[in-house]
Amino acid sequence: MSQTLPVPKSTNKKKEDPLPDPQDNGLSDLSHNNPKGRHVTSQFIDCLEYFQAYRDCKKAWIEQRKADRRAGRPSS
């Protein structure tokens, strides 16, 4: 019994929805968010704020762990 595999459809077809420009999120005037003349989107600013909050939280957590170890308290 020999079964033939289905022939895939053409993969050379153009994409129907091209990928959007990463710097284009629908906002036209971003002059207030342009550090050093760069085009920066609000999504990028949100990411920066998120990761800065993460770094601040991690730093506080590490400092608390160090203080707990110095005081002889268990870390968990």
C-alpha cells in the first residue's frame, strides 16, 4: 500500500498582511518622547518603564536578602 503525501500549496505566495513597521504604532506626533532626536514610540517608552520598574524591584529584593543574611534570618 503506497500512500502519496499531499502536495503543499505554493509557498512563494506573497503575504496578505505584511508586518507593520516596529516604530509605527499609529501615533503621529511623538516629539515629546524623542530622546536625542530618535523616533521613539509610546510602546517603547512603556517597555522602558516596565523594565526599569523590574530592575528597581529586583535591586530592592536583593538588598533585602543581603540584609536578612547579615541578620542571620533564613532566606526563604
